[in-house]
Amino acid sequence: MGSLSSSQAHKFLVGGKDGWVLNPSENYNHWAERNRFKVNDTLFFKYKKGSDSVLVVTKDHYNSCNTTTPIQSLTDGESVFKFDRSGPFYFISGNGDNCRKGQKLIIIVLAVRNQTHHSPPPSKSPVAVSPSPTAETPASPPTTLPPKAESPKGESPKPAGDDTQSDLDAPAPAPSGKSGAPGRNGSVGLALGISIGVSVILSSFVGMV
């Protein structure tokens, strides 16, 4: 039992040079177990037209060799069957006696593996966000300081309160000549009064002696 391969699928010759017969050199199911079947692969059945056929049946009909209601019937002597899905397929001879003697076949088709590498979706370009207008705060006018008065050269500015202190430290004005005369006359009179009093006391003391 052989197979013909192509870049896309394989074509398997069921029974090899013996074809689809009652007693093949290798049991059909043993042959099926040695091969790997994929979707789009094909089976080629070669048999004598009019004396045999190939029936595609359900699992139950496969087990019971029921030939009355097949899923598909191949009768042209050189039949090709293509696998259109993954999973199990059941084939029996259109001759019920041959089926019961072992002319039957089970094929398990492998599931399709998705080998397509999907490129990641293009990243969305960032949306430019226009800045919201910001109310400008009016600049405060510069503070203008009054011009600083320059002090005369050689003189340091007087601290506050110096004028009052100067008035306190200044000497009192000397009394004028007129105001001083009455003071001196009073002193002379007082001295004369005292002298007279002393003389009177002394005279009285002498008289008593």
C-alpha cells in the first residue's frame, strides 16, 4: 500500500499493487495506523468494476457491515475519495460477505493546525491633544522705590531723636547781670542781721557778769 505526495496533499493507494480486495497482503487497518492523514489528502481505491465497490458508512454500519444505507457509494472501479474534514472515516466493501471477512477500513484524519503567523495589529498612533488655553496672569508692575536722598559728604545722618537729646545736654544760659544784683544784696543784708544779733547776745551776757 503506497501513497503519492505533493506539496499540498498526499494521495494514498489503498492496498498498494493488490488494490481493494478481499485478502490484501497487509491488513487495511494496520496500514492506516502506519500513515498520517490530513485534510485534503485523498484515497485511491482500485478494484474490479461490477464485482465490488466502496461504501462510506457510519460507525454502526461499519461494525455491522450494513450496506443498505451508505453515506456515499463508489462504484467506478478506480475511485478517489478526498478528506474534507478531520476525524474518523469508515469504509466497507459493497459486498456484505467481503465486509464480514475483513474488507473494511477506518481512517483517522488529523485536525488542521493553524500555522499562519498573525502579525500584531498596528499600534494606534497617539492622538495629539491640543493644550487647553491657559489664562495668562497679568504681570504685576515693578515696584518703584523713591530715590534715596544723599547725605552731605563727611556728615553721617543723625538718628531719630538726636534733636531732643541735644536740647537736654545743652548748658543752661548764664544769668544776666541785672538779675544777679538782687541776689547779692539779699546776701549782704542777711549777714548784717546775723552780726547784729550776735552783738546783742554778747552784750547781754557781759552785763550779767
